Amino acid sequence: MEKNTGDNKPFSNEYEAESAIQEIIKKDSDCTCHFNYLVSNSQFNIKKIKLELVTFNTNHKTQFLLHTIEAENKIKAANMMYKHVYQLKNNLTLINSPFSSYTVEWFNKSENKMNKSSFYGHTIEEVLQKFYYGKSRNNFIIYNIRLNPIS
């Protein structure tokens, strides 16, 4: 498959874009990623596709929301998500990045285990939303959220 830099011609189907996203995520964090396509009604009752990109960490068997995008169809949503992931990977290394990097220390009651996870976001609230995605707040306790220094 030809590499797409986020600015090149879009992928011709969502599976190509998903494969490219999976490659970036696996290489960057050794996590798997999963794609939830949901139909949503936007303003004026126009149907849109909402794409939730979820990562799964096999070390602590927990999922986190990476990003959500809304588009007219699956192909466009997948291409937009690829562009976001590609740009995110490059932007996080910049001093003037629009994103901040956070480390979350948390406890999983059912596993009786402390863990650390890394997130990016504009705000701590956004990080909390990503952390708690699909989880019961009763089973996961956050002990510390740290804004990481810019490297």
C-alpha cells in the first residue's frame, strides 16, 4: 500500500485508511485500534457518520478513546481520521503543538492493579473523557494526572 502523508490523495476505501491508522498506532504505542462507525443526526436531520477511534492496550486490557470525527460517509470519516492521527503524531513533537501530553496514573479495582497511560488533549476534561470511554467510573480510580513537559 502506498503511504499517505495526510495531504496526499485520500484512500479509496475505509479499509485502506483503517489499515494505515492501525500501522501508526501499533508502531507508536503497541496498542491495537478499533473503529466504531455510528449514524448520527446532525442539524436539519441530515444523517452523518460519527467515527470513534478506540485504542486497546493489551498490557492492562483497557480501551481508551483516541479521537472522534463526524463526516458524510465512512470513507470520508476514515480519511479524516487518518489525517488527524498522522498530524497528531507529527504535532506532538512540536513546541507550539495545539495538543498537550498528559500521563494518567490510575487503579483498576477489578484487576487490583496500578497503571500509567499517556493521553493527548487540549484540556484535562478532554483527557478524562478519553480515559473513561466505555468504562464504569466505579472500577477505575485516577490518582494523578500530570501535564508532561514539552520535549
